[in-house]
Amino acid sequence: MQIYLPIAEMSVDTLLLLALGGGVGLLSGLFGVGGGFLMTPLLIFIGIPPAVAVGTEANQVVAASVSGALAHWRRGNVDVKMGFVLLVGGIVGSMLGVWLFTFLRSIGQVELVIAVSYVVMLGVIGTLMVVESLRAWLQSRRPGGAPVRKLHQHIWLHGLPFKMRFRRSKLYISALLPLGVGVFVGILAAIMGVGGGFIMVPAMIYLLGMPTSVVVGTSLFQIIFVTANVTFLQAVSNQTVDIVLALVLIVGSVIGAQIGARLGDRLHSEQLRALLGLIVLAVCVRVAFTLFATPDDVYMLGGGGGP
Amino acid sequence: MTMRAILALVVAALVLARPAPGAATQLVADLSSREIAITTGFAGTELLLFGAVDGPGDIIVVVRGPRRDQIVRRKVEVAGIWINGPSARFADVPAFYWVASTGPLTDIAEPAFLAEREIGFAQLRMPSADGRSAAATAPFRTAMVRLKDRVDLYEETTGVVVAADRLFRTSVVFPANLPTGDYRAEVYLLRDKRLVSTETIVIDVHRVGLGARIHGFATRDAALYGIMAIAIALVAGWLAGVIFRKG
């Protein structure tokens, strides 16, 4: 059954979209990630204009992170103060990002920047995940178990001015650090149409030194507002948010996420992480292929110049 | 048969048999529909263009979409990566262009006539919008026509069928990615490469229903639309959380 997407201005098979939403939702439920970093390239593969894919995906991530954040909120796993600082950075970053996006669109290079961002981010994250899970797996086989870890390690960055106390995270660090992380993830959110959880979570653990228990909840809490801001800004300056597309994807991903969460309880976390790392790398290779492969036709009809 | 019915038949026959007053009745044409409504389920459509002529001749049908600017880009390889390189912008490019005729265009019409009416891919004027010479933008122009042809927005066929030198028909295929606006279907009747008669029909291509309202909303009240999109996502996410809370 075909459905006409009023903003993308094209007809797409509804079942294909539902399957896409369901599949990515399944992965996000399974691995506890937003899934935006997989959904946007997939939407582009099926022919949705990249600008619309990015704007709409931000909108879908709002829905995905609300249901996730609510679950964590009930368990008290959200550091609101930290979330707020990250958010201030995120708002600034997403404004910068949307501005950059509009500029790149006007010079016709937005597709390139989206693709390169994806190859770099997916490549780095995918490799890290696979390496990390392999290491953990090897360690767990050695007698004696994992080494005792300090509460968190202090690095020079934590000593920057504007120190702030984050009780829930048991941290006393410079506010500039989470602010910077927020800005960086905000820019990515706008350009790549992702929540940025897959970058924020490692940054919070390794850079800020936050306890793992509050990381996911806080990240989701902050992502709601950043992606809402991206959605708004993309809708206003680029008119690239397709509400019909977003709704179909939301329906699919919500169902997929629930199935994924149930499946996740039956699998080992290292295996899961290795699997996700491989999926991430596969998407990375696929995106890279479009950059390096000789195109069928070196000419293309320009979008990006406006109507 | 009653007297009255016979009389009616005779009158009808007389009206039909009357000689044609001027060129107007040498050609009559119509479309199976004069509007295309793009609904949320729109997947392209096909219209039948049909008509009658008063004797042998050649027929050309041209359907043109609204004219607008169009950018064409060329990809170039930089350090192994294909990026968007030089581009050209053309003005007055028909968003949709369909030519159907009873035979090869140059066999049935004079080149001057085809050029004047912009009939055939080669005759589309489409000047450079950034003031460059036709020679400089020629490869871009060729590429644009080829690309539009590939996505079914441009077509050139000899698909006009004539029956008994009287009736003709052709079907015009509109793809799913059809731009909206006023389309014009022009029908030309030629004899010995000379224009005998012509007729123009306007086709209104517009979005209807939910799709139209959403598109209008998104472009007119972009800020409100953005807020609504966020609100819908918030509610959907919250609902999902509530529905699946147990389990």
C-alpha cells in the first residue's frame, strides 16, 4: 500500500516504512540506543531526500526518547542538573547545526557533509564497540574477573573554571565540559538527524566520568529537548519535517522497540554490543560506498536550490 | 417509432451533417479528466487524450507542466570521493513535458514550427538563469533532459493512434512525483507539414485532502507546524510508554 508523503513529495510503500521503523526500533530496544543513526541513512537509501530524512528523523527521535526517558525517570535515573547543562549546550549546538545545514544546502553540499559525518561517526563508534566488547569478553574468561574501577578518573579537563556540583552523578567538575559535549552533540543532531545518544553516552562515561546508572536516562532526557529544538528549527528554516513519514516510523519503531527490549533480556550484553558494533560498521561501509563508488550518472538534478 | 422520435433523429442528422464553419471543428480534443488530484495514496496516474479530426493528417500532442528554475549539478571526484562540483541553473524549465505524435516530429512538421512552439526535447528553450552561454551549459542541458526522462517527467513518443482518419487517442502517463500547478495539453493537427488546427486544454494538478493541508500548513505556518510535529511526537512517545508499561 502506497502512502504519499506531503513534504518529501513522493509515494512510498507503507509496509516498507513500517518494517524499517520496526527493524530499527527492534535494534534500539535491544541495545538501548535511539536508532536515529541507522534510520537516517536507511531513509536515504530508499530514496527520501536527505534533507527530509534528517529533519523528519529528528522528529521521530523525540517520540522514541520520550518513552525511554519516562521509564528511566520512574527509576530515578535522570540527573536533571547535568541534563540541563548538557541541554544548554545542545540548544546552542543545534542552532549552529541547523544554520550550517541551511548554508550547506544553499551551496549544494549538504548530501556530502551528511554522508561524510556518517562514515566518520559510524566508523569510529562501530570499531570502538567491537573492540570494547571483545576485550570485555576476553577479560570475563580470565579468572579473577574485571579489575576494580575507581569511582571516576580525574583528567585535566575536569579542572577548568566554573566548577559545578552534580549530586546525582556524584561529580564536582567544570560546567564547561558538559556544555561542550552538549554543543558538539547538538551540531551532530542537526546535521545528521540523530539524537546523538550513541556519542553522548560514551562521552558521559569516559569524558565526564558519570556513573553508568544515570547515563542513559540523562542522555535521553536531554535528547528530547535537543531533537525537539532541531525539529522546530528544521521545520521553520528548511521545511523538511514530514509529519506523515514521522508518524509511520514512530508506529513501527514503538512496536519494534518493545519486542527488542524483551529479546534483549535473553542475550548477553557483550554479544549484544559486538553485534550492534558490526551492524554499525555495515551501515558505515554502505554509506562509504556511495561516496567512493563511481556514480551511474555524474550529473544530477539539483535540489537544495529551493523551488 | 413515433413521429416525434423520427423528427428528432432527422434534426440530429442534419446538425451533424452541416459543413464545418471555419477551422474550429477540424479538430476536437478532450481528456478523460481535466484535473489530477494528488491524494495521500497518489502513485501516478494515466489520462486518455482523445479527439476527432475531419480527415487525414498528422497529430502532435504536447503536455507541459508549470515552468520553474532548475539546477543541474555535476559530480566530480576529489581525492577518491565524489562530491557535487560545477552546476548550472536554467530558467523556464517545464516541470513536466510529454510529446506524443503520429510520427517522427521532423517528418511531420517544419523545424521552424517545432522551434517556435517548443515541440520536442531539442526545441525546449530553457535559457541559462545565471547568464552563461548556451555552449557553456549544453552538457548540463542534455543531462537535465536525460535525468527528467529517467524519472518519467519527460517523454517523447510516437504514441498517437489514429483510427480511420477520424478518431485519435493517446495516453499520457503522469508519475507519482508529479509537481503541482497548471498543466497545458496542446493538440496540433498538421497536413503536409502545415498547421491546420490547434486546441489547448488546461489540466489542474493539485494536492487534495490531508496531504494538501499538511503541505500548506508546513509552508505557511512553519513555526506552528514545527510545534505541532513536536507535540505529536511527545504524545506518541508518552502513549507508547503508557501502553507498554506493563510486561
